[in-house]
Amino acid sequence: MGSDEQRFIAIRAVGLFRELSDGDINALGAISRRSQLGAGELLIREGATGDSMFIVSEGRVVITKGSHHGPDETIVAIGPGHYVGLNALVESASRSANVVAGDAGAVVYELRFDDLEVVLAQDESLAAAFWRAAAKGLSRQLRRATTDAVVLRALIRAQQN
């Protein structure tokens, strides 16, 4: 199940939540669900409907994207202090990538929208802080994607010339 201290440490380590109080972190920890994944075990399937995010506590997870031209493309491997699935938590959207446990497996904590909604309805201060953090996280993701798109276009143009 994971101790309260382990949950706190895992969630506190996420930069997204740096501005949340210790009480807020404890409230998120209380509703989080711990999962231990074996090497290569699927956590998120691309295209599946999602309504939760996962915080990596131990080990690594590998994010891959389906390819029409062969095997899935590895996007990145992430470890403790990182998260996946924020978009799906915010908008109950289809998952945009696969996520599998790395070679040594992983321990993750899941925050489900239904559980989060109950906690946030009871604490307006936590709700404001959480959604502000989520907005900042999504903004960073968008900024990174925009920068990546510009770099990719420049590389394509350079190859064409």
C-alpha cells in the first residue's frame, strides 16, 4: 500500500507541486493509489480513455508513441519526481502515448479525477493551488512542444536545401 511518508515524498518531489503546502501534499497522498510494476509492464495504453495521472516514485517508466512505419518510437524515459497523464486528468482525454515500466520496474502513485474532485470540492485553497499547478504544467508542455516543432521544421528545411 505504501506508507504515508512514501506517498508524501513521492508527491513532494514533483516540480509541478512545488507551490503546494505540506497539508495539500498530504491530502493528495491520502487519495493516491500505489502500484508496483514489473519490467516492461504496461501502465498506459495509447488511445485508451484516461482520467488519472501517475507520479513516478521508484524506477523508471518509458513513454512511447505508436508508429505506422514500424515499432513504437521511444519518446523519453522518466524517473522519480516526474509524472505522466496530466492531460487525461484535466480533460478525461484519450491517452496520447504508451507508458511502460523500465527494465527494473517502477512504483507509481495514481491520482484519479473522481477522487481528486471530492477532495478539491472540500478545500477551495487546495483546489485553486492544484488547478494553478496543472495549468502551469500544461503551459510548460505546450511551450516545449512548440519549441520542438520549430526545431523540427528547421531541421527539415535544412535537409531539403
